[in-house]
Amino acid sequence: MDKCGWALAHPILEHYHDIEWGVPVHDDRLWFEFLLLEGAQAGLSWLTILKKRETYRRAFDNFDVEKIARYDQDKMTRLLADPGIIRNRLKIHSAVSNAQAFLQIQSEFGSFDHYIWQFVGGRSKQNAWQSAADIPVTSPESDAMSKDLKKRGFKFVGSTICYGTMQATGMINDHTVQCVRHGEIRLAYKQ
């Protein structure tokens, strides 16, 4: 079976590729998990984050956005001392402020899911890239998402991070056309 080349670099990446990457997300807890992890990944490899994902789940209360929005300085100090996560002060503080902004969006739109899917017109965009070299790192949709999230107070949501989030959460299908998952996702999630 052909797969996206990046997935073959490590068993953790392959598992993530085969099970999760590109599958449309509609659960707000999972949305916050991806936003927090994508922000933590800035400047690092996704493999680094995937290796720490279980520790992140423990450290950040299984990505319970209401709990994270209430983290105080003591909790953030404990997080900065946790060797199992990326110990970057700005990234940890952004998790808390992003949780607060996330709750505002839920309040305004009924769910974060309802809000975020508007950037692709409510349905997964099916790309048809021939090779990994063809896949962009941003798009007009990720630009718009980034701009709106920043306006709402989010941090670590540049267009490249937003594009990666869109790929991970199935807002776009960026599996290359020769990858077995491209067709599986296109057929399973066509709307």
C-alpha cells in the first residue's frame, strides 16, 4: 500500500497517518487538543509532539477547555517544570488564553466546531496533490482562519499552524493521490 512519504519516517507517524490525519473532527474537546498541540509544535517536529501527546493529555487535564481556562500561575509554574511537555512559557500561557477565547467562540456559535468549519464552507476540501512537494503550507482558507482566530485573542495560530490544523482535522484532505488514505477519506467523508 502506498502512503504519504512522511508517514513512513517513524511508526508513531505511520499510526497517526493511518488512523487520524485527515479524518474530519467534529468534537470540541478534540478541536482544542489539536489547537493546543499544533501551537506547541511551532518550531518543532510533529513527531516530537506525538511522542509527548499522552503526557500533554495528563498535564492539561485531557484538554478540558473549561479547566484550562481557569489555570492560575501556580498551575502554569508546575507545567513549566514538567519535562514531559514543551516547557515554553509563551506556549503554556497561550494554552490558557486560547482556552478562554475558545470558550467565547463556543458561547457565540454554540460550538467551536460550528465556527471553525465555516472556513471551508462546512465541508472537507478534497485536494488532489500528486506529490508532497505540491502541498502548500498555507492557503487562503488558513490565512482567513488565522486572521480571525488572532482577532479573537488566540496565540500561536499563524497561517502555517492553521493549515497544519486543517490537514490534521480533515478540513482538507491533503493525502497525496497515490496514498491509500486519500481515497478512503474522500469516500468515507464525502458530503
